[in-house]
Amino acid sequence: MAIDRGASTPLYVQLKDALVSEIGAGDLKPGDRVGSESELERQHGVSRITVRQALKTLVQEGALYRVPGKGTYVAARKVAPLAAFTSFSENMRAQGLTPSYRLLAAEVIDPPLPVRQELRLGDRGRAFRIERLLLADRQPIGLQDGFYPERIFGPAAGQIDPASLAEGSLYAHLEATLDSPLGKAEETLEPAIANRKEVELLGIAPGAPVLVLRRVSYLANGEPVESVKLVFRGDAYRYRVSLHREQRTGK
């Protein structure tokens, strides 16, 4: 894409669009280093100020990222599913990605008090804890740490075999085996810094940002069946919400 000095579009926007086109065409892939400021200046016949503005804009938009002392690189594609009561599998497939899982742990435990309260387990009820590494196109993107009423899982319950959770959607398993379908969920989202375990499993740098989503899910009859914490890579996942303003009458 050539720079057109006679066009009304600012030069830095044209350069930005040229770089975006190279990324879209696969000429620049995630992890590739883009040219230095001087290289881009010579290649496109623009000023250093124009180059810096184009790169700054792409960094702000998340298409590129900078490594101090090394250069500017193409960022990995960010998954941006709509905020809805959907499973990880459904979200990834909607983005054209192939979901998969690695089961890290599956055990019956006495859950923490907050989880006990969320799942209405009483004083003695136990929960099945499931930890899974979530992958998109075989690349780790998130971690799941979920608690589910003990009655739903294992041979004693005659419901879901935890070993089957190494593949397939947990929500699909739930809806296929329970009498009532999933109805609603309540969730919160906040940023955080990855801890040591998250750094190791997600393959990210120490101190990297992550998005932490906490969700309590209910069946259509109002019974809680899930208390889960989901941790997603900040460089690969963004949260998108569709907001609608309520129609008001009068002043």
C-alpha cells in the first residue's frame, strides 16, 4: 500500500493502514518485529514524526507492542467475545478458533466459605473443584478454577465423569445431564498481575497483566451450580460489552 501525498488522509494514518494491511495479509505475523523508525522512514518516504505517530497509534490500539531496547513487534490477535452467558468453547468457536483443554485437577473438597455460600451448600456440603488450562488453537489463553456441587460429579452421583472434562464444553456436559438448563449468571471482571502459577501455565512474563473474571452460574430454576474464577492473558483477551440505553419518558 503506497503512501499518497495528495490524499486528504493524514500520512501517519496511511502508514498505519499500510502496516495493518501487512498484518492482515500475513506478511507480518504475531511476534514479528516491524521495521525500525529509520527503516520505515526510508521505505515509505515519510518523516520520523509520521512514523512515530503511526507506531504509537498501533501500540495504543493493541496491534503492536514495544520491547524497550529491542523494537516494536506485532501483537497476538486478541480474542474479544461478546459478554454473554456462554462457555469458553462457544466463545472461541465464534471467533474462528479451536478450543481445547488440559485438565490440571479434579477433586472433591470442602470449599472455602465464600464458595459454600454462593453454592448454598450449607455446613457440610462438599464441592467438586476443577482446574483446567484453556487453549485456543493450541495456545494457552486462560485458566479455569471452578467449584460445583458434589452431587453433579463422579461415579457416586452418576452424572459427569471428571476425566471427560479434558475435552468438550463443561456447560454442554451440565445441560446434557441435568434436568434443568442453565439460566443466568452473575459475574465481575477486574485487572490483576499474574502470579507465579499463572505465569508458568500461561507462558507469560512475570508481572504481566491478566483479566480475572468471577462468575456464579444458576440453573433456570434458580439453583446455583457453579462458582468459578477465570484468568485470561491480558495480551490476548479483551472483554467486549454491548450496552443499550433504557428508553425514558418525560424529562
